[in-house]
Amino acid sequence: SFEYKYDDEPHATRRKEILQKYPQIKELFGPDPYMKYLVPLIVIFQLTTAYYIAQLPGPLLFFLAWALAGTVNHNLSLAIHEISHNLAFGHSCPRMNRFIGFVANIPLCFPSS
């Protein structure tokens, strides 16, 4: 069952508090100029390392799959979250944001973008 809360939305309240205390942080708002380049590189890295890790002996395979692949998968999940806010190409290019989100989703196996 779901529990409904009728409190203020926490992100907006927190954003207002941060901006009041640190107005200079507003300069950091907006699209990340590197994300559209890093996401495809990370996807290529993940797929390439998956190919080579699969050929390793059991214990090393499991360790690298846990440590390396887990870290990269988490990185891509965070990228997908940011991309869902149109922070790869900005709000003027929603289709490109959606496309790069699909690209980021390729190594994750389960659709989440």
C-alpha cells in the first residue's frame, strides 16, 4: 500500500533554502556540457569490459563484475536520472535527451530510461 503525504514537495523547499543561503550556486544550474560525450564513452567502456571480464576465471570474474560493473551501472543509472531532467542537451532538445537516455540504458539490461 502507498502512504500519501500532503507535505510540501521537499526538492522545491530545499532548493529555496540553498539559494537563499548560497545565491552563487545558481551559476551551476543547467545542462552538463560533458554528459552527452561521457555517456556514450561509459557505455562503450562497460560493453568492452564486459566482453573481456567474461573470459576471466570465476573468482576474478565475480569480483570485477561486482566492483567494476556495479560502479559503472550505478553511474549510468545516475546519468539516466539527470537526463530525465533534460540535463544532457538542455530543455530545448528533449528528443536528444531521450535518445542519450536510451543509449545510457543499453548496458543495464532492464529498461529504466
